[in-house]
Amino acid sequence: MPSKGPRRYTGPVLVPWVYDLGLWLFTLAIDIFFREVYPRGAWKIPKRGPVIIVAAPHANQFVDSLLLMRIFKGHANRRISFLIAEKSMREPYIGPLAAAMGALPVVRAMDQVRPGIGQIYLPNADDAPTTVRAKEVDFRSPQFMIGGSIILPKTGTEAPEQQQIAEIMGSDELRLKKPFESAKAGHPLSSTLGTGTSYKLAPHIDQSEMFEAVYDDLTHEGCIGIFPEGGSHDRPSLLPLKAGVAMIALGSLAHDPDSKLTILPCGMNYFNPNKFRSRAVIEFGNPVQVRADQIEAYNAGGSSKRDAVGSLLLTIEQALAAVTQQAPDHETLMLIQATRRLYKPLRMKLPLPLVIELNRRLLTGYTQYKNDPQVIQLKDSVAAYNRQLRALGVKDHQVEWGDIQQRSRWVILGTLAYRVMELLALCVGVLPSLALFWPVFVITKIISVQKQRKALAGSVVKLQGRDVVGTWKILVAMGLAPALYTWYTAIVSIWLHYCRHDGHYSRIVPWWMNATVYVPRSLPIWVFAPFFFGLMIAVTFAGLRMGEISVDIFKSLPPLFVALNPGSSDSLVKLRAQRQALSTRVVDAINTFGPEIFPDFEYENLYSEDFAFDGAYESELKSMPNSGASTPRHRRSRSRSSSKGPDSLRSSGVLKALTAMSKEDIVGSGSEPSSKHDGQLRARHRSEMQDTTSSNALIDK
């Protein structure tokens, strides 16, 4: 085993006290921004030993890292060094803080993408699909390099395709490593690729220094955080994973085969990540184990190395699929969420982890049976039901107000009157906070929108750029709110001092504006100032909490007005009956197709508390295709039927979670776990599934 020795990396080094202080401050901001953050499976985090955290989807820029840092610190008392884009390290105050918190900079080719000169085309897409010819451009110019990438124009909502340059054969001809999928017949770009199309170029980046820094950290039993998609985005599915995460894992094990490296997949599941007071479920899956023959193949180089990297990357994709909810598009995701609401009883509120699990399973079933006539009819019925909900201005859970037998008009009228009075009272309580801190709300909104537009303009994979909104709302508020508190404290303290010395204006203003009326002269200003600063913070928290309740009450009013309106009350009653019939059809469809997808499917059972430890994801060395015949998504779908995918590792019950893991990886030792320890793990997981009301309680354990 190689000696750990002193660190060789001379770049940014994690400063423990800066890390802990910064994390504490960011935790306060996270608690304000999110209504609930639920860490599921956090007991799987190893207490010691080298760890690579593979997190996806990267839907919330810097917030993703902060949530993982908080969970790792709270549950395992460990610090994480994240790989961060080098351009982010150049941000005025983000860069120095990230460096002190141990971030490792990565120069990304996507950050140096430039429009190409002239045009390119495929002279013979059928017989020579990797041969590219030039129009009004010289391939021997410096912008073209072996290992660099050619990026095609974006079509629709799909990410633009890119392929690496394998060989520059002359001034007007080069060869790609893999052919463009866009050249296939029927693709929107197939015709233009045959005649000439615009393009962009991404250079080849030497990442040797970054790899050495990561190896050095893992050798010293550190935690490395990686977002393998390569950048943040707002798509409903994962982007193709970069091979770097597999190369880091294999390279680290090649350097130290006995290091007991843990590759821990993590799903970042958000409910409206860009919105204030949203929710999140951070789910940790089963670890990925690397086999010895993969390490040997990696060391051999050439095609064997490619097979090792590709097979490990495929296993990581499978592990991430088990902890994320991936839809091909936003419309499908909305359909799945509507179906999930119809599947559960109307008055039953599911815990957040079970919502994610049910979405995931419904997506699996819909993907497999979406062309079945029963599923097509059900899809149309669910879409029609959603349109009727929008037409009435109500949500699915609010159609219960159409139950005229349980809720008479007098009951509805009394409920409406009570909620309106409650809303007015809360609005009065919110006014002081709103009057004092409206600059924070306004400026935060303006800057986040500007950052959103800038990110969208500079990206080829983002849909609306919403992945940066939450991050900049938090960052701007963290800087602006304390400045505003300080400004108010200074103004009030100066006014108090002025009034105590009987200044001219203190005698002519109304009595209630004289600060000495509220603050006794015996209280020193140096005591008053920090007290007033803390009061501003308390007013902010109180205003935010009352504002949150006010919004919830306001959203509950539309169905009451609909139920009291003679012109629409009958529609609500009919809609409730329609929901009951549609819910029955959803349950029947799930009971029909569920046993065919999940062998241990339990009819009409949302979840079971029993579970089994099935073991880690064991990667297998496979021969990876040398051509572009299959994309990462195609490989992922094929692998599910031929290897141990996420579904085969699930235990019984519709919402049974992946809880299996090697106990050796959990405790970080080579000894066999005792039955007592196994029972403790089971009890710990069961309590985690039951406690769904307070994520902060879990984090503070």
C-alpha cells in the first residue's frame, strides 16, 4: 500500500474553521430558503475512508454543494471538497470562499466554446460517417485540435450533439472518434449535415493537474464531490455523464488498490428548486463497487482502459437512476405527477421520500408501456382532468370541497370567513417586515433574473436557466440582508444619540418618533446597537414565517369561492366524481402492469416498512462499443434488461426504497458486522422513513 505521506497538491487547501463557519452561515440561509430538506439514506455515508460522492441531477448550481456539505457534516462529521468550474473560481467573492472551503478547480471545455469559422459537412454519411469536410475553413488552424470537440447546432429542447476529433487528415478533412447521431435519416440536422452546417468548437483540456489533486485528497481519506453531468441545468432528465468520474475512481484505485474507496451515488430531487420555501429530498443510494479486473484493464490502457471506464460509468448511471426521477420532457413529468396524486387517497399526504419513489416507479412503468392502448387512454383522461382543474382554478387536493354531503354551503361559508380574517391578520403582521426589507426582495429578484439570462445565453444545455436562480437568490440575500440590517442599526443608533442630546429636530417631531420614548437613557448605545440588529433579524424571520402561512391560506381560497358560486359549484361536484372514477382507473392500470415490472409488487400497497439489504452495485468489466451506434441513454436502457439495474435491487412494496448496502462500506472497516449492528441499521432506516415532518431534526442528530 502506498504511503500517504505529505500532500503534494499546492493549490487551494481546505481551511477547517473557514469551512465550518461558512457552512454554518449557509445553513441559516438554506433553512430560510427551503421549507423542508429531507436527507434519505444519509446513514449510508461512510464515517471514514476515501469517498467519491456522485450527485445528480445538478439542478441548483451552488446550492447542491451546500446541501451535501451540510448533510455530510451533520451525519458523518466529514468535510467535502467539490470539483468546481474554474470560471466560478474567478467570481469576486465566490472564488476565494470556495478555495478556502477546499474546492478543486476544473477547467471545462464547455466554458471555452467558440463559434466555428465557415461550415462543415459529411461527404458520405453512410459509408464514412466519421469523415468531416470543411467549407471556407482550414482544419489545420489552431482552433482545431485532436481531442477537441465539434458541437452541432441545437434543435428543439434536446442538448446539442458533440463529438471528439480523432485525427486531422488535411486542411479540409478530419475524422471523428464517433459519428454524429444527427446524421441519421429523419433527424432535423440530417439534411444540413450533408450540405453544410454551422458549428461550434470546444478545445481539448489537459486535466492532469486536477486529477493529481483529486488523487492526493483521496489518498488522505478525503471526500470528493462530483457532479458528473459537467454543469448545472434545468432539464427533467440527466445529461450524459462525463467519463471523468469513472477515470477518477479507477485512477485512484490504480494508485492505491487497498484504499477501500466508496463511490456513493446521490439523487438531488427538488420540488421547484428556483422558488422560495420549496422542498427537496436528497437521497443516497447503494455504493458502487469496482472490481479488480476493471482496475487491471484501466492500467493496461488502450481499448481495455476504454472498456473499464465505460463499464464503470454505466454502473454509475444505473446507481443514479435508482435515486433520481428522470423524465424525457417536462410534459411527461407533469403527467406522472398528476397520476401519482390520483393514485393516492385524496386526503392522504405522502412523505416526500415516498413521493419521489412513486414518481420514479411510475416513470419506469410509463416508459415501458406508454404505447399500450390502456395507457394511452388513461393519459388522455388525466390530461383532460388537469385541463378542467386549471379551468376552475383549483388544485387536485382541493376538489374535496365538491363533497356536498360532508361540506354544506354554511360550512364552506364559515370556513371562507375564518380564513379571510386569518389572512388579513397575518398580512398586518407581515407589513413591518415587508416595509423594512423590500429592497432585499426586489434586488434579489433583479439580480437572479439577470444571472438567469446570462447563464441561458452562455449555455447549450439549459432550457430556461432556472438552475442558477435559487443560488443567486441565496447569495444576494446573504450579502444584502446583513448590509441592510447594519444600515438600519446605524441610522437608529445615531437618531437615538441625537435625541438623547436634545437635538433640534428631536423636539419638533411627533412624540412617537422620539427614540427616547422607547429606549431608556440608562441603556448604553453599544448595548442597544447589537440588540436592535438582532431585532431586525427576528422581524425578518417572523415576517417570512407569517408570509409563508399567508400564501398557503391565500392558495386555499379559490375552491371555497368556486363551491359557493352557483354557476360553478355543480362543476366542482362533477369534477370530484370524475376524480374518483379516474383514480380507480389509475389503480387498475398500476395493478395490471405493476407485477410485470416489479416482481415483488404488492397490490394497492403504497409502501411497506419491511426491507432487505441487497448489497452494493457491483460493476462488471464489459466491452464497450467503439462506434457511435449507441448513445449513453440507449446503453442505459439496454443495460437494465441485462444487468442488475435499480429495479432488480428494490425490495417488496410499490414504494420500497433502495436501502441495501455493504456494511463494510458503512462502518469503514474490514470486519463483518454483528447482528446487533444490523439491527441498529434497520431501526435507523425505519425511523428515517417514519420521521417526515422535520428534516432539520434529522440533520441536527
